[in-house]
Amino acid sequence: MKKIFFGFLLFGYGLAFSQTTPESSNGLNRFRANYDVGFYDLNVKVNPTTESIQGTVTIRFKALENLFRIQLDLVPNLEIVEVTQDAQTLKFLRKESIVWVDFPEPLRKGKITTIQVTYRGKPQGIADASQVGGVDWRENLSGKSWITVSTQHAGGRLWWPCKDDFSDKADSMRIHVVVPKELTGVANGHLESVYKNRPDGYWSYNWRVSYPIQPASVTLHVSNFQRIQDTYEALDGAQLSLEYYVMPDRVAKAQTHFQQVKTMLNTYEKIFGKYPFWRDGYRLVETPFQGMAPQGVIPYANFYRNLPTYDFDYTIVHESAHHYFGNSVSYRDQADAWISEAFATYAEILYLERTKDYLTALERLKEYRKLIKNTEPLVEPSGVEELPKTQDQAYKGAWILHTLRKVVNNDSLWYRTLRAIPKRFAYQVITTEELVRFFNQELAIDCTPFFNQYLFHADPPVFEFTSVDNPKRFKLTYRWRTKVPGFVMPVRVTFGDRYETLYPTNEWQTVYLKKEDGQQFRLDTDRFYIFGSHLPLE
């Protein structure tokens, strides 16, 4: 029967994608698509007194076609002072968050060009860091400035000029955080140097990002942090630098609590491979609120506490998974954001399975199942940067991966495929279609109908059935009700401790099942994210 199921899946059809290229601040329009950024050098001075920033960003890019104009992005409340190329002032136009930069002579395809943008102003504040983003200005308990950037939903344009599109990662980057000397500036990458002899009395913390990075993942944190240093030894003996920037009164608590980082890194290394930003190190920075997980540096605001039932720190385990899925393997478009959230949430489940046991991991999954809304598809049309209204990308996404694991029913193959994803797509941006093709190839089955149903439609598959219950025999007539035609997926049904595996299609089938007197029929919803619908006999 399993061979029949796999063979049937091979009749799957292609994923349906819509592509848009609006002439707006969102999407890969022509003035974004015509060039590729190779390097940013961002120098930003942070003034806590006026809650303002000023800086310059040097952008090195390659023309992908003959061009005379490119688009950068910066919110309108930040002023662009000038744009220059080789000390020559360039003309630019602004419309809302769009900045069009014009060149006096057309740039030929393949030409490498460097421009410098000088800007200043007061960035927008943060109403809700988990949804919008901005720059948060406040003081900590000791009266020192505590400044936090959170922009992964709204993009880098909230505080620095960049090509703010998910599809373009700079190959590397330098970030210079200039702050009053009593404060520390923390950013992505690894700290190369601290320059203390500026005439204005400020200190410059100079960070180097040595891996590809999306503008939305660039961040900074400023306060009178105390730095805790540690190391993690990989399975091959390599040493990873660990750094924790915390409030001065929480050093002892952090030193103890953050020991679990090593357990997390070891567990993820065994599942997904080594931590992907090895040269830049792993970093936690204490923040006043929980945000997203920028590359290599996680905002920490979980009050040094573990989940009571599962005994792990949610922020450390979940957000660190985003280094694999989100920062290294990144989505190309907001429509593909489920990739990041689903895999990071599923990583929590695998973490529990490795550090506890399968049943404990399943209990966590069941908690997430109760939170699924099924009100909108996980994949929306591309080119539309609208945030989802629910957390289904995380919770339902994790259940989709768990379901696929049980469909495959071969844990050796499943874990080999999971480990191959961060390796194959390391430091790249991918689409849903590319990921599904990869699953098809690695699992040697066509998963396309499976993902079409679960990702492009709000409702999961519904197991429709009628039954006639006799003392020793159970007549079951059943089928899948799905939006996707030709859908085939196995399902387990149980009577007490006994189970049978069925292979429903969209056509009605009938089977007679043995049962003991008094045993109840049940769908195995611990293995599959499905609904059941018991229809009355006609």
C-alpha cells in the first residue's frame, strides 16, 4: 500500500505562485531588481539626549543591467543630507519611503559602483516591537540610556538607508556604532575594535559581519552593558565564541541561566549542523522587550526563566533556531515567511524530543494545535508585505512538518533531509517553491499536493467518513475532502491499542475493520494535522 501511495503522489501538480512587481516601496520592482548589493559600511552616531541618529552608509553594488537609476529605502521622517559617488553629488528623489538615486552617466551591466549616503533625524519609536518595529529609547534602573532597534518586520529602512528587499543579501558588512563613552554599542557580526579618541568624546564600536546579511536583520543595542564571555566546543572540537551583554545587576543570574545555550547549540548541531555564523560568534543582548532574532545577536527579555513544564528558555531555544531558518536560510518574499516561523517552532519540538522524550515534545505540539486559527492560508500572494493576522505560520507550520514526518515514516530519511536544508541553502534566500522541490528530491516523493493543500488553503484536509458499528466488525466508508484535487495522504485509525493505516483519496472507499466489543474508533490526530467529519448514513 505504501508503494501505491508514493506512486500516486508522483502525479502532483505545480505550486501556484503569483508574482507582482509594483512600483512602490515594496517588492522587487525594476529599480531594485537592476542591481545587487555586495557590501554595506554603516557608520551611525546615536544621541540619547535628543533621541536622534546621524550617519553615513557606503554601498557597493553591481549593475545587473545597463541602468541610470536605483532605488534605496528610508522612512520619510529621516532626512537624506546628500548622496555622493567619488565625491560627486548625485541627484535623488524621494516619495514616502522610496529614494531614487540617479547617475549622471548610465552604469554599464557588470560595473561595480560605490555610493555614500549621509542621513540624520529621529527614527520612529516602537509601538509594538513584535509587529512594527523602530527604535526604543528609555533608561534602565541605574538611569543609563537603554536603546534598542527592532526592525525585522518593517525593515532596515526604519533607521538606515539601504536596499530594503528580502531578496538581496549583502555579502558582508561593517557597522560602526558611535555612542557616549559610558555606553556600549552592540551590533551584528564580531567586534573588531573600539575607537576611543574621537574629538566629540564618543566611542566607536566597530563590528564586522563576515556572512551574507539582509538589511532587515541589521540591528544595534546601546546601554551600559556588562559583557560575559564563554565558549562552546563543537562536536569536531572547534571553539565558538559566546557573548552575553546584560544589565550590570544581572551578571550572576545570566552566567548561570545562559549555560543552557551550550545544550541548545549541541542539540541543534546534531540535528541541523554547526551554528551557521561561526566566525561572528553567538550573542545574546538584554532588551526591555522581546523582539525578533537578528543575525548573530538575539534580543533577550525573558527574565531569565524557563518554561515550567519543559524546563527550557523559550527565547534561547526558539530564537536561536532562526539563525538556521530566517538568517542563514532566509525567505525571498513575505509570502514565504512561513519557512522561518514553521521551522523555528518545529525546532523547539525536536529540541524537546532530544533533551526529554517524544511524548513530552508531543505535548508541546498539542498545546500549539489549540492555538491554530485556520483563517487564512500560510502563503499569500508575493510582493505584498502584509503581516499575517495570526500565528499560524508558526503553530500550524510546525504541525505541517510534523505531519510530513509521519507521512514519510522513515526517521533516518527525515532527519537527513532536515540537516540537508541548512547546508544546501546556507546564506541564501529561497522561495516556497524551491523548498518544496528540495523536499521532493530528498524524500523521493512528490510532496507538492501536500504543500498545496496545507500552505495555499486555510483549511487542513478533512477525513470524511460514515460507519456501521457491529460488535466485532466496523464498516468504514471514507475519503479526503480537500481544496486540492487528487490529494492522497495516509492516516492512522485506532481501536484501543490497535491501529490500521489507510490511504484515502478524494474518492469514497470502504473497508471492514476488526474490533473488540466496546472499543471506540478514533483518528490518530497525534501524528497528522487533520480534521475528522463523521457523516450520517443516508
